[in-house]
Amino acid sequence: MAQPEAIIELRDIHKSFGAQKVLDGLSLLVPRGRITVIIGRSGGGKSVILKHMIGLIKPDRGQVLVDGQDIRPLDDREINQLRKRFGMLFQDAALFDSMTVFENVAFPLREHSRFNEKKIREVVEEKLGLVGLTGHGDKMPSQLSGGMRKRAGLARAIALEPEIILFDEPTTGLDPLMTDAINRLIKNTQAKLGITAVVISHDIQGAFQVAHQIAMLHQGRIIASGSPEAIRDSDDAVVQQFIHGRAEGPIEVL
Amino acid sequence: MHGLEQAGEILLLLVQTALWLLRPPWRMRLVFKQMEFVGVKSLNVTILTGAFTGGVFALQTYHGFSLFGAESLVGSTVALALARELGPVLTSLMVTGRAGSAMAAELGTMRVTEQIDALYVMAVNPVQYLVLPRVVASVVMLPLLTIVADFVGIMGGYVVGVHLLGINAGIFVAKIIEYVDPEDIMQGLFKAAIFGLILSLVGCFKGFYTYGGAEGVGRATTEAVVLASVTILAADYVLTALMF
């Protein structure tokens, strides 16, 4: 199989917070127009990887390339231009709690599009419909359940139809039905818009369901990456332990 | 050393805020919203503070001044003290407790729930979106609130001095006009604007760099009120020494 072109490339990223080394020479290629799922243990630095991709965190060492361009030297204006190509769904959705759901989804449109009020209303309704939140636009984020907040966050992330969407644990803390619904939503959104998606997850079943590529993070590095089949058949003991959810094995759990 | 580092970071935030002031888009809607929050909603507390301060000041000075028959100067003393010191300082301290703390809590909550990261991700600069409107609103509204506090305070002094203590009303007012210059009031308002800058900048700074969940938000709020209050009092001394 020919390797599709990489839209994001992380090269030998090192990152420490204080004395704690989180990423230790991590390298990863994210292919364009595909869904890449990064799996790994909680607290292992998966969110930190996403935040590197969008320039929220700068690496201590190493490079983040988007379309082959190193994003580190970019100034404010250039990084904002770059960020407009991204959408991001945060772990707890990070909706602005001073605004209604409608205003949250309209926010990126008001900031970065030249749409008039009528067009904005149209787009917001369409996106809310896409995530199954039609009619909930007037609610405040605090009135929504966790699953609804995630979906509202997703609607906001896709409002400007970005090329790349980053999902930070989109299914954590949801019931199994909502987990499945969100996974389908990610898959359908990606298929429909042809975007690149990077999903952080420790939901193995979901990962195998949505991913074109799975990458496993362990001790600050990507220790395996490939198609779901390749990961399933991997002979790496760490990968096998993780995807089968066993407490005994090379990973020390406690 | 930590204090010095923090002072530097606050100054950096001030510089960033000032730079954003020069660069569109200017978010007038957000500025007005903050003006309402910092100004209009602080009106009651300002009026109460001013009235009682003016009243008690008249009461105290009357007891002292009557010892050597200078009751006629109670009005001008109250008015001068209010215009130069008590109006701006007490108003700013009250607004720090009300609005400065709220700024730290709101921005702090936005920080720990990743809403500030979300602004960055959506290519909106949070200093421009969150900090600038609060700072501008505070710098504009604090002098206005101080005018109210000065006026209400003098009224309070008048009620106590004239109606309760029996000072001649004409003399009370005439001495105010004689001794209080417009500069006294203007300098007080200038101080108020600086205090507005301090309380909003410190409140935003503490909120912006909050870490550690709900506990962190609580810590940021407390630190904002303490640091802003102390800085206001210290700045008051420096400004007074320079101006008068």
C-alpha cells in the first residue's frame, strides 16, 4: 500500500514539565484525509501531543511540521492563519459558559468568516443538526449533559469546515450508546468532509472502529503505528497488553 | 525573587494589552459589557461607601476641630480628603473586592476548563478578547465611580455636619468652594484611573495564569484581591508624593 502524504509530522519531540519528562523523542506521521487514533495510557501525554500539533505547547526539542512547514518560528499572525485550518474538540468540550450553544457554534464564524447574520444562522443550524442538537441552540452549556456538550463542541470545531480536526478523548466518560454515536459521528464527518482527523483515545474498541491508522504511545514515544489490522496482529508485547486490557505484562500498571 | 518575576510578568501583560489597544478589531460590545459590570453594577457599593465615609469623617473631624473652634472647616476637610484620597482609594478597594476578584475567578475558570486554550485554537487572542476589554472598562469607569463617591461622600458629610452637628450650612459649603481646587479633584480622578488599571490587570493576570482546578481558581481570586489592594495602597503613596 502506498503511504499517503503526511499533513502533520512530529519529529523527535521532547517535552518536559518541570522534572517530569512527558514526550521523549516522539515521532509521528499523520496522513492527509485519514483518521489517526493515538492510543495510550491516561496521563501518558496524549493531549500534549495534540497541543503540540496546534502550537499551544512548544516542544523543548524537535519539530512540528504542518504541510512540511516548521510551525515553531511562526509569529502570532502566521500561527493564527495556520490555526484557522484546524478544529479542535477539547476533552470537556471547553464551550464558553457565558454563551449559549448557538453563540458557541457561531463564535468561529463571527470571528473568521464574512457571513452575514442570516448565513451564520443557517450554518449553525446545519452543524447543530449534524451532531443531533437541533433545537438546543438556546441552551447554556451548563444545561447540557456531558455527551451533548461534546457534540456541541464538535459542532463548533467543524463550523468553519477545517481541514484537520483534533479530538481529545471524544468518548471518555460517556455511556456505551453515546460512545458509539460519537464514534459514528467522527467517522461520518470525516467521510463526508474528507478531512484529516487525529483522535486521542483509550477506548480500544472505538479506535478499531474509526481508525485508518492507529499509533500507540508508550513512555513518551510512539512504539507502534499502522493500520488497525497491523496493530491487532502486532507481536509487540506492550501493544498486545494494552489492546487486550491486561493488568499483567510489560507495562507496569500499579 | 518570585515577587520580582511576577511584577515582570504583569508588566509584560500590560505591554501586550497596550499593543492590542492599537490593533483592530476593537470589541466595543465586550468593552461596554465590562463597563456595565465594573461600573454600573458597582454603583450601590460605591454610594454606600462614599456616604458613610463622608459621614464618619465629618463626625471625627468635628470632635477634633471643635476643640479650637474650627468647626467651619469640617466641610472643606471632608471634601479635600475625599477628593484627594478617600474617594479614589476606597472606591478602588471596593471595586477590587467586587470586580477584580470576579475577573480572576472568571478567567481562572476559563483557564482550567480549557476555554482559554479554545480561544487560542480558534485563532482569537485571549489577551485581546478577555483582558483588553476589562482593563479599558476599569480605567474608564473608576474615575466615574470616584466622582460619585466624592459627591455622595460630601453629601454624607453635609448631612452629619449640618443636620446632626449644627454647622452653618452656608459656611460648610462656602469653605468647600474656598479650599477645594479643581486640581484636587482631577488628581484624585487620575489616581482612580491608575487604580482601575492596577485592579483589572492584577485580576486578569491572576486569572489568566491559574492552574490546579477549583482550588487554583480560589487561590487566584484571593491572591488577586490581596495583591491588587496592596499595590493600590502603595501606588497611592507614590502618586500622592509625586503629585501634591
